[in-house]
Amino acid sequence: MKVEIDESIRRVPALSEPVRQANAFLEELAGATSPHLRAAWRLSPRDDQQIEFVLSEDNGYRVEVRPAFPVKNLLDPVNRKLRLFQVWDTVLQARSKQNMARISESIGRLEAEETDGQ
């Protein structure tokens, strides 16, 4: 997984370890697809108590998730995992939606070919 950590986060030593742990957890969730992920972390320029996070994937799926959540959720291990489960669930839902669209398209092509062949 490619990780980008903004200077706004690096300036806060208390966030370094939670971000590292969050990235490790995401890699564990992603498994074999982790090389295709990009994670970007920063503090919100509007509110330094909010984390802005972007998780994107480019391996045949075009998925980008942009949650924002309170810093305290990143600092607390249980809340951090819950937030990351929610993010990963959103990625999986987007993948499923894209797969269903591809399947529907393939079925439509096969039906058209079958109709043309008769």
C-alpha cells in the first residue's frame, strides 16, 4: 500500500503511531490487493481535530473513499478499527457494485449475441 502522510500529521508526534497502526490494519484487511491501494492522511485545514483520510484503489476497480473523523477516533484503538472497517466496507461495496455492472453488461452482450445467432 502506498501511504502519504501530510506534514500536518507528522508535526503531531502523538499521531505517528496510530497512523502506522491504521495502515498496518488496512493492509491486513486488504490482503493481496494492498499493493493497489493508496492511503493519504492529513489533519483538516478547517479543524485540526478532524482527520481527513483518502483510500483509493486502482486495480481494475476505480474506488476512492474520503471519510473524515475526529482525531480521538484515530487515537483510540477500538474506534480506529471500527472506522477502518467502515472504510473498507465502503470499498468492498463499491467493488461489488462495479462487479454487478460488469456482470449485467456481459449478460446483455451474451443475450444480444444469442438473439443475433438465431
